[in-house]
Amino acid sequence: MFEKGQSTPEEYPGNCEPEALLEGRSLIVVSNRGPASFSRDEDGTVKIQRGGGGLVTALLGLAKSVDISWIAAAIGDLEKEWGWGEVEIGENGRTIDLHLIPIDEDIYNGYYNVISNPLLWFIQHSMWDFVSGPNINRDTWKAWDQGYAEANRKFAQTVAQHIKAAPGRSLVMLQDYHLYLLPRMLRRLMRRTRRSRKVTLTHFVHIPWPGSEELRILPSRMRKEILDGLCAVDLLGFQTREDVLNFLQSVESHLPGTSVNYKHRRVWYRNHATIVCNFPISIDVPAIKEMAGSPETQQQRTQFEEMIKGQQLILRVDRTDPSKNIVRGFQSFGEMLELHPEHHGKVKFIALLVPSRLDVDEYHDYHNKIMAAAGWVNSQFGTSEWEPIRVMIGENYPGAVAALQLYDVLLVNSIADGMNLVAKEGPVVNQRDGVLVLSERTGASEQLESGALVISPCDIYATAEALHQALTMSDEERKIRANRLRWLVEENDIVDWFCKQIKEIGKFGY
């Protein structure tokens, strides 16, 4: 999410030096979306800008000392035309080798818009209403076989080419739910080559892993192919300990022929061992601090201060994704105003929302519900001089960082979240000893619960009371909690996330 201020080797925690840990291996990162965005200037020149997201921030920060090849799908026509080459990732002239795979529109639609989103995403976030969905029909199976599987096959073929061209050992880091079938396909492609023993495969799943019974909603062949693919990696990473346990139980329940060792978090399958660990992803602390002090951020901070005008600020920063639970957040705020009228005119709820996947019906409908819920609270409690909720739509990261500096309460009440990096970004830049109200269903709660007010995401009443508690908390308690959250995040930053994976690989001689 940041364009400047990546960690330098001197800032790596402890003895975490990625170049030494990689021991001369080539690093190949594979994800659906690449680390750069492509656009065309008015004069026709193709402009390449560094992309956003925690993964990009983490891994491109390492490119200062490690050579990286990155493989991703070519999303638009410009990316398909560009294809393959070096991309500059910073002002110091460092580059990465970026390979964008052209995928036919029909294949990509089935792979991304039918299977990855919404089928897998909704199951892994516990968002399907199983009475009415999902409905897996002929079109779904066509999307699975001719979309999801075919796209994964194209990725596997491209990764195999890069491995064969690399001079020594290769570490391949696969990312997220789009590429579950890739590991087994890659193993088959590499099986008869001399390079097969010089490859270490990791796969990190950024979103929650469902319980074994919930996974049963997928047809037997789909879930077996997913589990078979993931058990082809050497190291499989999840966000939380609960995700690890859920995966081990899923394998034991749904993948015949496996031997699961819960104590050592190991799966033995097809004469191969897969280590399963949790590696909570985090943020680049120096980068967000630099962003917080930038002139652009400070200018937008002034605008927010004018908007607040001395009121207390409840803030949320989210995508308009149904899993983020924005509607219940607004309903909880309304409940608080009804239960505690002393807050009328003295608190403002600002929601900075980025539209997400509006081409998917469920997301489009939820976007409309968000606006209706905010409108209802404003109509019930607002006056000509006081607007309780202000919704601001659009992607503006400097503005989000500016607002994070000013909150008195940060609300993160997701129904399900792999991690939620906003819960980690806020405490690092906030300057008001703001209180974090955090859903127990976020991955972040496993690390941050000791400094947050933890709530059940569906409990509107308890969330309303937590908001009131946060707004009326003593200065001393606010400070203690804020310092604790800041320390937890800074001690476990994004480079630490990467290094823990590499060290785990080293333990087992991969």
C-alpha cells in the first residue's frame, strides 16, 4: 500500500537478514495480481506504478537485497501487451523480473469471478446462506474445469519455466486462494527433471480456513483437488493457529491416504511431508510512519480536523465487502446513540470505504445496504448542525492514514477476516491513544486482544456498549492499551513475517 519507506536491512528485527536466510536461492513469488499497475498517459506512453497491498509491501521491500521474480496474471490489455520484463520498484534503481501471464477472458472469468470469487471466498469467510447458496451447477463445474484448473495450469507451466532457467535452488512462494491447484500441477511438471529436488514450495493463505464440516459444502472432487494441491507444498502458512487446526482436520476428514501429526503440525501424503504453520502477516512499520509524516497526509489531516470540529471520532477504514460487517457497525452506533444520548452532537462516525467487486451481485447489494444503514442513523439522530455518520467512498490511502492519526475509537467488527491490517496500522500512527474495538473473528484478535476491546461481530448491543466504553475510558487506561498495541505490532512487523517462514524452511532442510 506504500510507494516509499520500505525497511532497510538495518531495520530487520533480530538476526533477520533475508539475503543470508535465502542462502543464494532465487526467489519466485506467484500471485493472481501483480505488484505493479499499468496505465497509458495522454501521449500514449505506458506508465507502470508500484501496486498496493501488504504482500507487495513485504516482498518488494526485500528486493533491495534479494533478486525477485514475480509471476502474476495479466489483468488488462496493457498488461497482456507488456508481458515480461524488468520493473523498477524504487528510487534506488532496484528492479524485479515481472512475468504477466495472458489468460483468455473466458478462462479468467471462470477462474476468478465464478470459483475464486465468490465460491471459495464466501465459503472461507462463512458467508454463504446454505439454504439458498451456493448453487453448484453445470456452469460452476465448467468454471472449475475450464477456468480455475486451466488458469492454475497456465501458472504452473510458467513457474516451471522460471525454475528451469534459474541457476541454483529456487524458493517458490505461492499466494492465496486463487492458486490452490498449482502446487500439485507444478510437482507433476517437474517430476522428471533434474531441477525437481532443487525447488522449495511454500503457499500462504491470506484468508481464513473453514472448519472441516463447512468445507464439506464443496463437492468431494473439488475439496479433494484443493487439499491434494496444498499438500504438495513443503511449507503451508496460515494467519492463525485456528486456521492451522482447521486445515489439519480438513485433511484428515476429506483427503484419504494422509497421515496427520497434530503435535508437529505435519501432513504426510503421497510420500511427501508438508509442514503447516501460522505466520500472522503484518505491516511495514517504517513505511507507514513515513507516510503519516508526508505533506500529502498532513494536508488531508487538516481537512479531517475541520470535519470533526472538536468532536470525538469513531473511525472505520474498509472495503465494501460483506465480510467487513459494515452494516452492523452502523447499527451498533445507532444503538449506542439510543442507549447513551449524552453522546449526541459530541461524536462523529467517519467511514472511509473502498468499493469492492461491485460486479458481483452479493457485493453490489451489500453496498446499497451500507448506504441505507448510514442514512437511517442520520435520519433518526442527526440535526441541521450534526451529521452522526459521514461515509466517504473511494480509494485514498494518504487520507486513510491521516484519519487513523485522529481516531478516538477504531472499529474493526468483521464477520471473518484473515488478519485485517487496518487493526495494526491504526495503533502505529494514531496520536490520540485511540481505543481499538476488535471482532474476535479477525486474525488480528489472536495477537491484539490484550490491548483491544474484543466483541462478537453479530452482537449489536455488545458492540454499542463497547463503543460507549471506548469513548468514556479514562486517559490512563487508553494510554496503557494504545502502548501495548503499538508494541505488539512493531515487534511483529512484515519483515518478521517473511523471515519466520524462511527460518521454518531451514529447520527442515528444504
